[in-house]
Amino acid sequence: VQLVESGGGLVQAGASLRLSCAASGFTLSNYHMTWVRQAPGEGLEWVSRIRRTGTVTDYADSVKGRFTISRDNAKNTLYLQINSLKTDDTAVYYCTRNWNPTYDYWGQGTQVTVSS
């Protein structure tokens, strides 16, 4: 099982990014998936979750209305569209595979840095 995130970078506040998570070694459509982030010096923060079929999504209040989670099961890829970036969004973003009630696999993370 492998999860590989990409798409992070250094951007200015107000910009947009699309993060991707390429999954391999398992069938993505069999699992709910979650994005988690960790800001510098902070703990892990749950960001968003998407059910297996992609029909149900949930978001943290801090990102609701700006972030959109999606998945392409045919491509075994998870996405996180991030709009209107804020400096508070600076963090390492991880995609994780849900294994109720926790997560059993994590990617290596992709760094998002937002400058003011």
C-alpha cells in the first residue's frame, strides 16, 4: 500500500492549489479517505473526508467553503482543491486511508506554505 501526495508549494494568500494523492497497492473505491494537516509546531488537524463512492463529504469548519475533496476511483487518486488560501493554511497535508475508527496508511505529506 502506498499513498503519494503532490501539488503543494509556496503561494501567496488568496491563491489556489490542488493537492493530489496517488494510491497504489489497493483498490481506492473500497475505502473512505481523509485529508489531515499539521501546521508548524502544532498537532494534527482533521481537514476533510470523503466516502468510498464520493457522494458524501465532510469538512472542518476552518476550511468549509474553501476546500473541496474529491476522488477519481478509476484513476486511484484523491484530490483536495484549496481556494482562497490563508496563512493559517500553512501546513504539511497528508492523505490517509480510513480504517475505522482511525487511519491505517498515510502518505509522506506535501508542504503548503502561504505567504501574506
